[in-house]
Amino acid sequence: MLLFLLGCPLVPPDDSTPVDCTDLPSAVELGTGESAHVPASEGDEVVMVHGPQGGWHVWLSFGLVNLGPDVVLDVTLEDLTRGEVMAELSYSLHVGEPTACRVELSGLFGFLPYDDPNTPESESPPDWRVCDRARICASVSDAEGEPPRRAEGCVEVVLIPDPADDPDFANCP
């Protein structure tokens, strides 16, 4: 997990004191999670999910500090093992007013391409991506401040199969 901060506290020291979040540095915390934000650290395993329409994705989540209520979130999902960009996504979101200067987002899709010509489409999970190193990067900006606030971050993770698809998978070497 990478946070880009400028050495200032992220939340006020005394929660009873009103704070103008625009005076705090902006940051983005990358993670995974379908229904809640789970921060990701370097080297964490991220599950490849077989979606209901036959595709593959990873769940993405984000913690936003001093950003909102309207943001543009640009995400890149890169397979470092294969040297290819798997997904470039852009979301325009109304995230609402932050609580304690923070908003958490979860349940965003990071779609994985399924285009390996040597692997049959029926293969479950796509073994050719299992244990690949991947990088998730995000750039978030809003239009509230002058100049607009912005935060960026990346985290490197390892792709693993969903236990529902491969109950015998143990771990990556």
C-alpha cells in the first residue's frame, strides 16, 4: 500500500474540532474488496474471480483522503510477469462528503482479459495468470480545490485463483 502524503496528519487530532478537509493532503489507499475496502500491501495475494457472465476480474477498493465529493478515478491493472496492461478503467463518481476527511470505495471491477490463444476458454481458472505479479495503480482527482486536488498510488500484488474454482490451490512459489 502506498500513500502519497506530505507529512501532515490525515485526521484532526481532536475529533470534536471541526476541520476543513481541504487543508489536509490528499491520498489514495489501494486495496481489494467486494463489499468493504481491504487495504492491499506489497506482495499480497489478490483473488481472480470468475464472474457470472463468464469473464474474470479482481475486486478493487480504495480509501480516499481529502478527495470528493465528486472524483475521477483512473485505474490501471498491469500484469508485470507478462509485461502487459490488462485493464485501463476510468470512473466518474459522486462519493459524497467524507467522514473524518476519508471516503472508502469497494466493489469496483478490475476486468482481466481472457485472450491467451493457447488456453481453452472453458479452463477454470485461467492457469496462465495464476501467480503472476500484477501492479494496480490509481490516480484520483476532484474539482473542489484550487488547484484541483489529486492523489496517486500503486501496489504490486500476486494473482491467485478463487478457492471456489480451484480448491486444491495451495500457494504461489
